[in-house]
Amino acid sequence: MAYEFRVDENGFLSPGAILEQPNLVIEELIVPEWGGGKIRLKQLSAKERDDFESSMVQVTRNGRQKLNNENFRARLVQLAVVNEDGSPMFTKHDIKTLGNLPAAGLQRVYNKVNEMSAFSDEDLKELEEDFDDDRTDGSSSV
């Protein structure tokens, strides 16, 4: 399901049409690995996606940046699974438990969230390349 943005007679969007805040898309997903029941997934907003990507960066004590990919699938799933009213089903306290679920089911949900929120394999590869553990912040020590 896509948003319906209004356009003028020349096919252009107005600022109001762009800035209206339509509800994010919510889709149902059957997860056979979790007993065959359905869950609801919401499309992430641009801010939620940016916040998730930012959470992938960890600054060490010496100021270096490294990739924080610990439980990243569970962290993304936690953001996207919602109740009937659109409220989050899980809290950050549930991430560890979600991460301990069998990988196949979590991967199915993760893949659907990626599809709905326009994540790609290239996005993750780009993050991994940007945060090589040997990379420094560009400063030198004397």
C-alpha cells in the first residue's frame, strides 16, 4: 500500500501535500516459524530509519567508531512490530529475547521490514565498510 500524494494540474506536489503526515503503512505477516500466526509490521519513518542506522555506530573510549551490529535484526524487528492500534508491541527490554529466537523466523520478519522501509543489502554493506574496526577518526597521536 503506497501513500496517495495530491498533485496539481501540472503534476507537481505542493509543500502541504508532502508535509501532511499520513499514517505509515502497516502490513500483516504470517510467521510459520513462530507457530504460523500473524503479526503486524509498520513501515519505519525516515527518522526511525535514521535513528536505527545511527544506533549501528558505537564510539569507543578512545573516540574511535566501530560498527555495532549486536542484535541488529532484533533491534530492527523491535521497532517495527506493532499492536492493532499501531503502538509498539515490544520495548527495548525485549531485544535480547527477540535475538534469542530461532534465526529463521526473525530473519523472515527482518526481511519484510527491510522491504517495507526501503532498506537494501547495499545499505548494510555501506555501513560495514564505513566502520572498519581498524579505522581511526583521522587524527594522529604524537
